[in-house]
Amino acid sequence: MAFYAGQKVVCVGGSESRLPDQARKFWAHWRRQWGVAAPSKGSVYTIRETRNRKDGTQGVRLIEIVNPVCEWSDAPPQEPWDHAEDFRPLLDRPTDISVFERLLSPVKQAEDA
């Protein structure tokens, strides 16, 4: 699923939770060392920008979370990207009770003569 800037999304879980214990500990330590905030499961965010990665996945940055620029061994210094697979679109459905109002309306029935 391709996200776009300005889109509302809900965090459905951290991709780090799918990592082995040692890798998860590494990323937790790395986040603390650099002061990097992670999205919280169940919270609603707005996409700030997106990026297609070399491996075909999508990275996202969020308006509500602005992290510091970090040093990388394989990329120039930049703010970290979150994994798009950790988010789902938030469906914006306007409230509409017209279907229920029609249920309350009396139904006219034809009478036999």
C-alpha cells in the first residue's frame, strides 16, 4: 500500500517487535542513544513524507514525530524513516444517519379495493 503526504494513518504495531531479541535490544539502545521517538501502537498520525526504499518497501515520516538527524553507515546523515507496514490508513467516514431515519419513516402500503 502506498501512503501519501497528508494522509491520516493508525499505527498497528512496531516492525521491531518482529525482530529477534538481540536485534530488538540493539534498536532500543540505538533509539535511546540518539533520542529517537517511535510511533505508539493504536495512535493516529499524519504522513509528513514518504520514500521508496531500495528493497521495494516504503518509508514514512510523521508530522507528529520529528526525530533528530542520525549518522548512518550506509547513507548520509538524516532523520530516521519509519516502516510503512507498521501503519494502516485511517478511514474517514462522515457520520450519516439517513439510513436509520428512513427506517423510522412510515411505509405507505397499497390497499386492495
